[in-house]
Amino acid sequence: MKAFKSRIRHIFAFSWRDLLISVLIFLCATGFCALLHQMADITDGFASPVYVLAVLLISRFTNGYLFGLIAAILGVIGVNYVFTYPYMAFNFTISGYPLTIFTFLVVSLVTSALTTKTKEQDRLRLENEKVKMRADLLRSVSHDIRTPLTSIIGATSAVLENPDLSKAEQQALLTDARDDAQWLIRVVENLLSITRIGNDQAQISKEPEAAEEVLGEAVRKFRKRFPSISVEVHVPEELLLVPMDPILIEQVLANLLENAVFHGETTTHIVLSVQRENDQARFMVQDNGRGIPPQKLHSLFDGALKCDESAPRDGKRNMGLGLSVCMAIVRAHGGTMEAKNTDHGAAFSFCLPLSKEDTRS
């Protein structure tokens, strides 16, 4: 019973935003018909499809059925009272007119219902995708967390239980433990980000940020972890401000840079760049590694990709988690992401819209 009441409240939900949208669209339709009537007196048959279009738009841009149904009824009244002779009066005596009005009302109601139903299906599809993504991430991260933890426990236990180990052996074990701990931190950061994006109540704060500063911070942290890998950075001469959450975009760049090292295997040089492309900013990470196996390109961002199924499962072979997080962050910014092989390695790029109005939370 509660579910039924909740469903009814959702279907007939009222909001001032939806009311404002409905009024604006309906006034535009009425004004358009009035303009045609004044200029050419052709609205006696043209008004009906205009109001059907208005009902369609209102149903598309408002929530629930309420305003679509109201628009359908008001459209019937408007066509009869305002735009059918005699004007500014109701007339149901015209031959065939009651059937015409009834047909218009049915078409308007069906249009409203179908449009709202389509929106509901899209909403359910997105919710199912979120559930699937979370399940994939949980399966993916279970191995990523378990193996490094085992390694950390083994390394620290070896140091504590074997005091006769040489300084070099202790240093090697502690270095391995530190590297695994850093990997775990990255996994946890990815999980926190994907949880934040998947939370309907959370809002991604997008403000214009200097792209070169975000790139610089990502490269600075990367060089601390991988000093032997050379990184070349290219930024436009003019200041490029991109609406973004800088922390999340920095995480995308960090994931891509780390993947270039871990999964490029032979990577020694990385080129990181950003440039303006029309109304978008394109970020690109290119490496000189072994590239992406062609059969894997179609499933890079699904959250479950293994770089090499025959490779040892050392807890760092799964790049699906990081790439799926990258894709989720970029999509949350209203952007797109792609990957391809080049003549000298692999290239990952993503585009972010330069206008805040184009971004989606």
C-alpha cells in the first residue's frame, strides 16, 4: 500500500520548476498560434498539432504525469475557445468537431503518457546500470584489496620475526609493503569516488579551473612514485579554464598515468597534453609501451578487464577498476572518453565541455 501511494505521489508530483516550464512552453505555443492567426488566419486546423507538440515538450521536460495531463486539457480548451471560429467562445455544434476534439484530447493524453513512460524507463535503465557497475566494482576490487594486504602482512611479518635480516633485505621488504599500501590507497580513492558519483544526493562541484594546474599537480605526484619514467607535458599558450571538479579530474589523470606504467610494461616515456577543440577541452595520455591488445579495446571501461589473463595475479594486473572510475568521472562531467593504439604505444583521451551549462551531475 505504501509503495502504491509513493508511486501515485511520484506520478502526480508538483514542483514550481515544472510549473514554470509548463507555463513557458504553453505560452510559447499560444503566442505562436496567435501570431499565425493575426498574420494569415490559418490557425483553424494548425493550432491542434502545435498544442500536441507543446504537450510533448511539457511531458518531456517535467516529472510525472501531472503537467502533461493539465497541458492536454488546456490545449483542448485553447483550440476550441481561442483558435476555432467563433473565436473567444466555445462551440461544439460544428459538424464533426466533437470527434476532432475527442481525438485531439486522446492524442495529447497518449503523447503525455508515452513520453513520461519513456522517461521512467530511461531512469530505471540508469539505475540498473548503476547497480551493475557497483557489483562489477565490488567483484573487481575484492582481489585488488586482498592480494596487496597479504603481501603487506607477509613483508612486515618477515621483518618483525627475522631480526637477523640485513639492512638491504629489510629495506626491500619495507619498500614492497609501502608500494602495496600506496596501491591500496589508490583503490580506496577510486571506490570513494565511484560511491560519491553514484550517490544521487551528492553533487559534483564544477568550477572553472586552469587545466595546466591540474595537469601539473597530477604529474608532480606521479613523478614522486615513478621517478624513472619521463613525462612530457603540453599545454596551450593561452590560459585554458575548464569547468571541473579538479580533485576528480586529477584522479582520472593519475589512473591513466599509472595504467601507462603498469600495463604498458615497457613504458619509459609518457606525453600528457591538453588542448581546446571547439567547445571542448581534450586531455590525452600517450605512452610508448606495448599498447592495448586489440581484442580488449571494446571492454576497456567495463570495470572487469584484466590486462593479461595469463599474467600472474599480483593485485596490480586489473586496470578495469581504474578505467571504469575514469569513465564514470568523465561522464559525470558531461564528457566522453576513448582509447586507441598508436604507432608507439597506447593513447587515452577524454573531452570535457568548456561551458558549465553543458555539464551533467
